Amino acid sequence: MSVKAKAAAAPEVGAIPENFKAKAHIDAATYEKMYAASISDPEAFWGEHGKRLDWIKPYSKVKDTSFEPGNISIKWFEDGTLNVAANCVDRHLKKRGNQTAIIFEPDDIHEPAQYITYRQLHNQVSKLANVLEQLGIRKGDRVVIYLPMIPEAAYAMLACARIGAVHSIVFAGFSPDALAARVNGCDAKLVITADYAPRGGRKTPLKSNTDAALLHCIHDPKVLMVRRTREQTTWVEGRDFDYGEMMLEASDVQHPIEINAEDPLFILYTSGSTGHPKGVVHSTGGYLVYAAMTHQYTFDYHDGDVFWCTADVGWVTGHSYIVYGPLANGATTVMFEGVPTYPDPGRFWEVCEKHKVNQFYTAPTAIRALMGQGDEWVEKHDLSSLKLLGSVGEPINPEAWNWYNEKVGKGKCPIVDTWWQTETGGHLITPLPGAISTKPGSATKPFFGVQPVILDPQSGLEIDSVEAEGVLCLKDSWPGQMRGVWDDHGRFEQAYFSDYKGYYFSGDGCRRDADGYYWITGRVDDVINVSGHRMGTAEVESALVAHAKVAEAAVVGYPHPVKGQGIYCYVTLMNDVEPTQELYQELRQWVRHEIGPIASPDLIQWAPGLPKTRSGKIMRRILRKIAENDYGSLGDTSTLADPSVVEDLIENRMNKG
Ligand code: ATP
Ligand code: MG
């Protein structure tokens, strides 16, 4: 059946809601037309769409990119100049000076929310840019930001951008060691931090973590500290500076400096799901064009909407869709300091109701966690303001998709399942909600200018047929693409351009269905080969999670004497469910029934918790080691959220022998 025929058969799940279609920026015909134009003449397409920004010196060259081995080079708008902060703040003052730019929702429900207008944002960013200059920061210098999810984090990003300093944000949940590695990695001149980071009712001592980290830093960065609480901290005279005091004295007049489109805007490390994190470098011009355009079209953002992305600014999602994309579009963006389950599992929905959120964007890990807490938490709140829901970070299993659709979206909000990476700067494969009907678990179709291809993993050749399965690569560049790995051009080429020559290799496996829809099947490393059948672990995980007693599941391969690889499943049960031998057999039968006998689990280990990155992604590489009985080399565990989970899993594996 064709996509159009499916969409017309409303009220089918995934059909574009009628009321949405009429108002959307991009309808189906426009998508087809614009997509074709973006591929046939990228110069003309992006030359036009680059104009959504204000340029100081307009570009004359649009695209100069090469994926050829030995000559990897990515340049967009290369002779243009602009300032990112001027685009995100100053240019909105005339029309939206009094509009709220940032809604800040604190961790503590008793603390009032803050509504920061574009004028106030301008004032704060200008002052902070002056403070940075007073501290000796100049264009090209690196500044590490290690802050809670407070407005000062956005001010710091934009103040850096204003003077051309390169920021590198370190998630506030990271340890002193991880912080030290990142400060050293980019040779930062300054660390902007806070005394404490309140989160989920607890306080992380950011300042003392910073003190500990700086003991291991080669150079001596200065420290600028925001006071988030009234608590005492240590103080190193001459090195530490008080944010509040300096801001009080600072002038609010600051002229944004002229920056080349190709100058770096920020460095950000990947999540570390598959190995040692990579220090991804993003550009000024291309990145902002892409972040802004995807924000507007993927979320179908309209003037006056309230947009909430629940990510942390420590991840790329927070960079592109809390700060840069929304603010470049003159949007109202929500910054939430807390966690989904504090003070109770209704917090997300309470915040949606309170701020009348229109677009809500979160991760499958959060959706699954909240789904496990029962529907009453959602049902308690008025979610009628919601127009669209988004998902990012991992494949969303249909079970979670359906819950999100029915319980949160009440069946009337399109769900945009956005596939992208730290490296890509913005969405690459995602439904445009007014144009593309959705299917639970599919990221659907490419964004403008994006040319996904599926390669045969062995031959490296493109599979031309519509229906295909293999590794997901990109054939050509898009403006938001990373420009390099910080200080390591070799790794850039090696990690992304060496496995499949002439392509950008995403590291993800993918299937394309008969309608041309893309389905991410997980990391290529996670594909298992059972008796000659290649299988994405995501499929088995989805089947397990679809069982009413299963809350979460992670599946890996392990050496099997007969099948080559066996299927090893780690299963977290719902809160009140006891693991029994009967349930063990029931789950095996269930997967056989859902997928087929080939997918039948060989081993199931009950897992009270799964090892996850700090951004909530399952670290299957660790689970693979445990399944293989190889505990000696678990690899880089610095981005692991809770190391005790791993110890527990190893212990139980060992008991099994
Ligand atoms: P590392 O690169 O260090 O191993 P990481 O890949 O987890 O870590 P990110 O850049 O945060 O770091 O995540 C990008 C990856 O997340 C993608 O390559 C993909 O595997 C997964 N992902 C993101 N969004 C989706 C989605 N909508 N559907 C399926 N997978 C997704
Ligand atoms: Mg990755």
C-alpha cells in the first residue's frame, strides 16, 4: 500500500491529523518538491535557506564538501561572516523584545519559574560577554561550561558565541575525572560552573568537583562560579571569580564580533555508547542554519508556541533544540532543571500543563520509565496544549510509541521520531509532521538535503532496491555536519569515512521498507548473526518490551557453539513483578511468537537495572562483555550513569557460570 493511501485511511495510527495538515509549514507536496530541489541543486537550495540568518558579510560560496578518502573537507557558506548570538538574540529585539525567550522551570516545585524576555536575555548575554573579555577570553579560546540546567548555561553559550570563544559543555552529572579530561582535551582557559547543581532533590557539588578536576589539569584555567544555592564553597583566591559580583559591575553594551561561517562554535563529546567519546567540532554558519531550520520544520514550530525539549544542554539535543535552534527562530523555549520523576512521576506532565507547552521532545528512556509508573500520573494533568510530540536518542519501541501517542498525545499529536547524532548537528531522518504520516518505530524520511543510503556491510555497495537492510551511510554533506574531531583530524577520517569509502558512516544499522521509510535497527556493532540470519537487537528488545510484565530490555549476542551467536537478553521487569522460571519460559515463547523461532532468546538474565550512559542510552558494549564472560576489559566507563548496575549484572552472570 502506498504512503498516501495509508494516510488517507484515517483515523489510522500515524495518519497526519486533519487539523494539523491545514496549518503545517510543510505539506506532503511541498516536502516532495523541496526535497527534490535540495538534492538536485544543493547550492541553490541552501543558498536560499541560508538567508534565514542575518549575515554580516553575505556568502558567495555555498557548498564545498568532499567525502573522498585523504581529502575529507566540509565547508558551507565559507566566505560569509555572522554572529550566532546576534542571530539568536539581538535581531529579535525589535519585534520580540518583550516576548519570553526562556522559561526556566527549577528543580524545586516551590521555587517560582522564571520568564526571561529577549530583552533580558540580550542584557545578560552582553554583560557576560564583557565579563569573559575581562577574564582574558578572546576569539578562538576554549571555555568549558559545567553548569546545571539554569538560564546561566544559555547565557554562557551565547556569550561565548558573541565573542567567538569556543564552548565545550560538560554535563553536570559527570565526575571530576571526566571534567578534567575534557578541560585538558580542549586546553580550556576558563571553566564556568556553579556552587551546586540541584537535581531531583539532591545537590551535586559542582564547585568542589571542579576543584578536584583542576588538580589534574595541565594548564591553569580560571573559574567563574554561579551561586545557585546559598551554601558555602571553597574558594581559590586569584583563580576563582564570582559570577554574580562580576555581572553586577559589567556593562551591558557589547558589540557582537564578526565570525567566519566556518569558525568553530563549540566542541561536544559524544555520549560514549559505543566507545571512547569523540570531541565533535561544530561550525558557526552551517550549524546554525541547520539547527534553526530543523527546529522550525520538524516540530512545525509557529510564532508564539511554547517549545520544550527535556534534554540537558550537556548533550547535542540541548545545544540544537533548547538553545540555538529555538532562539535563532525567536521561539519560547523551556529549560527544566529537574528530572522526570521528582517530586513524582507526574512532573513532566505538570510542567506541560503549567507552561501550556505546545511541542514536547524527550527520549524513549524517559517514556519507558514513565510508562512503567502507571497511567494515572499522565491522566491527572491537562495536556490539551500539546500539538506535537518528539522522540530522540534511541530507537523507540512501538510499545512506548503507542503509549506516548495514546496517553500523552491523546491520539491527536503527530510523533516525530528524530534520528540524528552529535555529529550531525540536527535531525537527518525524521517525519515532517504535516507532510509524512508516521509508523510506530520508524524515523520515516530524510530531511531536506539529506541523502541516506543503505550499504551492504560486506561489499560496501549501495543497495538500490526500495526494500533494503544494511548499514546507514550518508552520500553527501549537509550544513549541520561536524567539521572534525577536536585536535585529531586522523580520528575524524578514521571513524566516519574509512569503513565505507566516499560515504559518511553513521555506525547505525537500518532497514528501508516498501514505502521507503527508514527504520533504525540499532548500532552496527549490535547486529547479531544467529545461524546465518542477521538480526538487529532492537527488534528483539521491542518484542520483549511489548510483554506486559517487561519494563525494559537489552539484547546482545554471545558466542554460541552451534548458532555462531546466541541471543542474550537482559530484562528489567515491571515494578511489582517477580522473576520466575515460568515467566522465563513465557518470555522465550513470547519472542518466538512475536518474531519467529530464529529470534528465540537463548539466555535471559533478570536485570534490576541496565547500564546506561548519562544521557540514558543503554551501553550494550558492556552487556556484550558480560554476556561473553569477559570482565577484564569493559572499555571506557567514564560516561556510565551508575557503575553499581554493572557490578550487579556481573555477579549474577557469574553465578550462572
Ligand atoms: P558514541 O558515538 O560515543 O558511541 P552515541 O552514539 O550514543 O555515543 P550520540 O551522538 O548522543 O552518541 O547518539 C547518536 C546515536 O543515537 C545514533 O547514532 C543512534 O544510534 C541513536 N539514535 C538517536 N536518535 C535515534 C532515533 N530516533 N532512533 C534510533 N536511534 C537513534
Ligand atoms: Mg555515536
